[in-house]
Amino acid sequence: MPEQRSRWSYSYTVLTLCWFGWIAIYLCRSVLAPILPVVSGELGLSHAQAGMLETAYLLGYIVIKMPAGVLGNRIGIKRTLILGMVGYALATALNFLATGFLHIFVLRFLVGLFQGVHLPLANTLLSERFGDRQGRAIGFHESGPNVGNSIAYPLTVAIASSWGWRYAFLLLSLPAFVLAGVVTLVLKDERQGSTVVNEEPAEGNQRLGMYFRLLVPLALAHAVYNLCLRTLLTFAPSYLVEYRGMGLAAAGFVAMLMPAAGFFAKVSSGFIAERVGSRNSISAAILLSGVFIFTLTRVTGQGPTSVTFVALGLALYSFSPTIYASVTSGLPTHLKSMGLGAVTMTGNIFGAFSASLIGYLIDTLGYQTALTMISGTVIAATALIYAVMRESSG
């Protein structure tokens, strides 16, 4: 009994460290968006180039997805996570010296490259430790990005207003360095398959292709998630400043409401999926996300716009944890990180190209037309995802 309590306690230690890992990631990842209007003005960037910075990030994120699982098996999950933390912290801090578009483009690629190892490896650890309770654990874990986003937006604006945008990159990279030290001291060096809870032994001859029907609809859902998320995280502050006429501080606050509301959506997502099923919860969240994106083109005033961002956060952020839990619960241990890598890589490829495309559409057609086109695409995709997804995938 004492040993079981100790193992239980350490499982929550792992969950906490992984959760803080997401916060550190999003402090570094989200520093650009709220100061993008200022950075673009100083460096002369177009909306298309601003979208390409998100593309650079996602290209790095994509490149590492599948190798992350192999690297975790070879050098250990602990060492891989620490390497990622130090790498993306350093790449973020070096933006202090950025002189132009190419410099920031390369650094954003490196940030994405080093941050990409976290999701498949951390969720694999949690899946193995929490077993049939992994949906709730992963739901809480996936709330970390929302906390990081919510903290990053006001901190970035405050730092940029006081000392300039370069210091925002420098100071928000520091928590990742600190966390790397904590993980070095606290996290045990584990490899996949060493902490399985309530899971049948994996058959050695199983391959990822055997789970094609499980993974394809989840990958499609993740692609739609990325279309919405990358567009809003990249352009929401600029949209509020340029299209709605808000000041930088007000725009940062309103944009923060979406990830802040998403914290509650992610924490509750596991409970909702357990009651209505993953197919219904994912499809409903996608549909509502499309509706609320369209609403952004119709509402006026800071109050209604703020309410719309809250509603959008509650819908948009609720289905990504269900996607990840559906992958890990449906795969044997040795395929979990590869399956997560495949699903998220597919979504991120879509997000990488859509960010640049949406930036081009904003340059040529304006915010209203671009957002309307996104909304129509998302609503149409809902029907397809619902038709091809099996309830057993959850």
C-alpha cells in the first residue's frame, strides 16, 4: 500500500511537470502574436510574411514529430524533454538580436523544432501512468497552453510597453531554462513502455497502418483545429488593432480571453467526452468554432467582441484533448507516440500552410472575407468528420 501511494504521488508529479512544460512552451510561443503589429511596423512585415512566421514555427514542429518518439526511446524521455526546453528557450531569447524577417523566420523554425517533442512524449507518459483515467489527465495537461497563452499576452504587452519588444522575447524565455533544471532534478529517466497502467501487452508485429480507420478522422479533426487556432493566435491581436481599432493593450486583453476560456474547456473536455462520446463532442466543438468565427465578422464593440472570444475559446479548445486521448487509448504502448506524432503532424502541416494563406487573404481581401471563408470551411468539414469518425475511436 505505501508503494502504491508513492507511485500514485509520482504520477501526479509527472502530470504537474508536463503541465508546466506546456506553460513554458506557450510563454515562448505566444510572445510574438500580441506584439506582432509593433514588430511588423518596425521591421516592415506584411500580413503574408507574418503568416509565414507561423509557418516557420509549424514546419519545425512538424519535422520533429515522428523522430521525437524514436529519440525518446533511444536517449530517454527525460533527456529528450530537457533538450527541447533548453533549445526553444535559447531560440526565443535570440530574438532579442533579430534584425529582419529572415532572422525571426529561422528562430521561429527552431522554436517549433525544439517544442515539437513535448506533445507526443508527455502524452505518452500520461497515457501509460493514468490508464483508463488518461482522458481526464490529458485534458488537464492540455490546459497548460491556455494558461501559458493567458499569461504571455498581458506580460508581453507590459514588457514591450516598458522596455521594448525585444526584452519580451528575452524575459519570457527564462521560465523554460528554470523548468529544464527542475525536470533534471525531479523527473525519472523513463523509456516508453516502462510505466504501463492497466494496458494489455503490445503485440510486436503491430504497425501503425493497422489503425488507419482510427487515425484518419482524428487527423482531419486536428487539421481543422489547426486552421482555426493558427489563424486566431497569429492574427487576433492584429485584427483587433487594425480592423476593430483597439489599442495594443485592449487588443492583448481581448485576445487573451480566448485561451483563458479554453482552460476551462480543456479541463472539462474529458468529462464531456465520457458522457456524449468522442465523436459527438469533437463534431459539436468544430461546428461551434466555425459559427463563432463567423460571428466575429458581425459583432461590433469591445463587449460583444470579448464575449465572442470567450465563446470561441470554450468551443475551440475543447476537442484537442479528446483527439489526443482517442489516439492514446486506441493504440498499444509502442505506437502511442508515433500515432500522436502522425495525427498532430498532419494537423500542423495543414496549419503551416493555412497560416500563410490566411495572411495572403487578409492582404488581398481583408479580415471579414478571410474569416468568413474560414468559417465556411470549418462548418463544411464538420459533416465530413462526423460521417467518417467511428465512436469507438474514443
